[in-house]
Amino acid sequence: MTQISPTSPVLVLGGGPVGLAAALELARFGIRSVVLEQRTETSWHPKTRNLNTRTMEIARGWGNATYQRLRGIDTPPGWKSPIRFFDTLTGTELGQIETHGFLGPGPEISPAQPVMSSQDLVERIMWDAALATGLVELRFGHRVTRVLSGWLPEHTEASLEVVDPAGDSYTIAGSALVAADGTDSLVRTQLGLALDGAEAVHQFVNCYFRADLEAHLGDRHGVLLYVAGPRATGIFQPLDARGRWLCQIPVPRDDWEAEKHDAEACTEWIRAGSGIEDLDVEILTIGRWQMNATIADRLVMGRVVLCGDAAHQFPPTGGLGVNTGLQGMHNAMWKLALCIRGIADWSLLETYDAERRPPTKTTIQQSLANFFNVMQVSVSFYGMQQQLSPAEVIQASHRYGNHLGVEFGTGYASTAVVPDGTLPPEVDDSYADYRPSATPGSRAPHVWLGRGENQLSILDLFGPAFTLLTGSKGATWHSSARQAVRRYGVPLASFTIGAPGIEDDDNVFLTEYDIEPTGAVLVRPDGYVAWRSHSLADDADGTLDHVFAQVLGHTSGS
């Protein structure tokens, strides 16, 4: 099969975390990109804070330096759990919710660790990493005004009209367009894509400030500190446990639209909410935002891919908005790269919508439920009329911050997965609970390989290629895979688990992946299982030929 080298870069509209991550992912596949962002620099306002464990597994693919820099901005121990409820920060504590999801599942589930920090620091690290690839051009201060092509089946490129920092207009064309241009996405609007879900659920003022609150909290550490009293109701969010804080102040729509939440008003709220009337407060930035719970009715149109807030908007109650955006982007970029290179049919890109829409809708709905549950917690704790007791309300809210099921257990069903007739193991709560499974469509389970201090995770074998894993007697599968590589030009890494350096003395791999020594598993570039054979097939060549034809979107083996 003839491979087509990309002749023009992918255009990435939006230089936030999802846009920068899309450029980093494309670079892993050797695909150049141009990131267009109307801001002149990366974020100053902190916005999102949480990069969960699954997201940090993705970040490991951007290189150890980037992963370690992200880990280096994590909050100190003790600040990821629990969520606490107070009348004021220094007043009465009324209850708490343990949030194990923010702590991470530990080394038996993943080699990665989550990060709780702030978007301004995260973006700067991603900016540096993107430049270091040599394949990403960052055009900040460039405002896109119109999408010219890319969304129709007959379009062979995507093109944009752009205004540069000097005010001059120019046109830029690329092989595809990744729209990561936020909640008010120009691309989504121009393409006429509707949002499904609840909009303008609530309005908030978001204030970034410095204050030595830590000195007054004692051991009252936590990931979110809710307050509700006669003078201040809202949330305090620690950013680094060293004086940087973010607060979210819920306001009525009329107040939110008015220009009344200045530095003086925010300072008064912070002092009232903390219970420290003489607290020294330095206001850094003030923002306003509306809570939405929506998803676009299409995530792919031709060569245009919607990612992040352009594709879906989340209530912040759960910390899954940016993580869902990054994990969706991760699903889409390997598919886009193979389409651009001519290895896959463009129908493969459509499976991004098929695979990510169901779990995204479920997560949006749960995040919205978390918000209403927390409101019920406040009502119950603060003495207002409520049918449930505080303990009952906390139990109803237990999913808030406990999301390992949706983080690791999300399953995909599309033509990019070849079923083997099995189902993942059942769990009590598919949102909160996770049990590893190598059922096709599942995240490939982490197991430790090697010996002694030099162990590595099986996840470290996965890169910008498909990965074939076999037991000790799987040589036939490797030979068949080489034929598929020659036929389809698909990038493939091939490993016999048990070989030098990837020993599995306890046969954990065979157990976790549920195969025999003659069996095989094919893992996609996003770390999800595409296909599995429990043992050697009668026609290994034909089996793998069929698998690659289906996954790559080629309806026949020709």
C-alpha cells in the first residue's frame, strides 16, 4: 500500500491544554502542526487544576522530562483529599467527602501519578515541550476569523482566515483542522453544530489571589474547601499550599452580568469566607464563567475534529473536564495521523465520535449530578429544610472525586475494535470502581515487567504505533504481523513478554490479559486493546490481515 507523506501541517486552533497536547501527540507521529491562538501568551489565570492518573499516562508519552516537570508542580501531600465543608474556613467544619480519585489508584494500577496544580503552570510546560519537538509552530497573538474549508467530504485540505498581531489578514491551509478553541468555539459555531445539554446552569466569579491562608488552617488540608455563611458562600481551592489560591463565588445571573465583582468585592468575600477579617489578600486576576453541561452533536466533520471545550463543556464538580478533553484528544490524534499519512481510511477518524461520545455524555451527567449533590450537602449542613440527613447526602455524593471507573474502565465499541465475545468484569459502580481487563475496547492493563529495581510498566512498550504482545510461544503471530506491516504500511512494535528485560516470572501478563502462551493481543497507539486471541489461530496470517483491515477502515483486504 502506498503511503502518502503529509505535505502540509495540521492546523490546531486553540493554545490551551488540549490544543497544545494535540500538537504534542501529532509530533509523536512525525506530523507537523501550527497552533493558532488569539492570546499573546499562555494562560495567566489558573482555571483547571487536576490532571488525573490516566491523563498523566498520556503525558508519559511526551517524554520523561515533560512528565517529571508536570509531576514537579504537584501540590504537597495532604492536599488532594478530602473535600471539606465549613461555615468559614476557620470556623466550624460540618463534614467531608474523601476523594480517592484525586490521590490516584497506586502502582498496582498505573505507573503514573496524578497532578493537582494550576493551568497556568501546566500550559507553560506544554509550550516548552511543543517547541522542543521541532515539529510544532506556535503562533500566539493570531486570531482566526473564518474557516474556509475542511468540513465537507470533497475538501482535500482545511484552511483558515487569520489576522496576525499587526492586524494583517492571511490565509493558511493544512491537511486537517483540530478545533480546540474553547466553549465559544468559532469552528463549532461556523459549522452550525448544535450543543446538546444544559447551558448556563449557574454563574460564577473566579478569583485568583495570594494569601497566607495555610497559616490559619492547621491540619484542615483538602482539595476543595466549601464555605457557606451569611456573608460568603462558595469554594476555596488551594493551588500550591504556598499561598496561591483560587476561589469560585456563585452569583445570581443579574449580578454575574453586572460589573460589580472587582478586587475590593472579592477581597471582602475572601475575608468573610475565611473568617479572617484582617487577612492580607493580593488579588491577581478575576474572571467570570457560566457552568454548562453540553456536548456538540458532531465531533468530526470531514477533516475537522472538535476537541476539549469546543466539543463538550463540563461542570467542574469532579475535575474531569480537561481530563476528558485530553483523553478524547488522545483517542483522535493517532487516528488523524494515520489518515493523513494514507495508512488508514478517513472513516477511522469517525470512530473518535463513536467511541468518545457515550463515556463523555455519562461523565457530563455525573459531573452535573455532583454539582446538585454538593448543593444538597450545603442545604443539609447549613440547616435549611432538606429531606436527607447530612450523612445521607454525603453518601449520595460519594462519586465526587471518586472516578477510577470512568478514568480507567471506559470501554470503546466501534469498527476500530475487534470483539472477541467477552465482556469486562462487572463492578459495583462503573463510575467509581475499576477492575483491569484486556477485553477488546478496554485500556490495556498495566503490569510490571523485568526484574529487581529495573522494572518497567508494560505501558512503556506502547508508543506511536500499534503494539503486538504475545506469550512465550507466540512466534507465529510475530511472523504474521510482519506480513501485515508490509501490506498496510502500518507502524507496529512487536514484543514477546518474557524476553530479556521484559521478564514476567510470575505470569502476571498472561493472567491479566487472559491469554495462553500461544495467544496475542494487539494494542492501539492510544493504549487500548484493538484485538485479542486467547491462543494461536489456525490462520494467523488471515486473522491479522482481517484485524488490520477492519481497524484501519479498509473494508476489504485490498
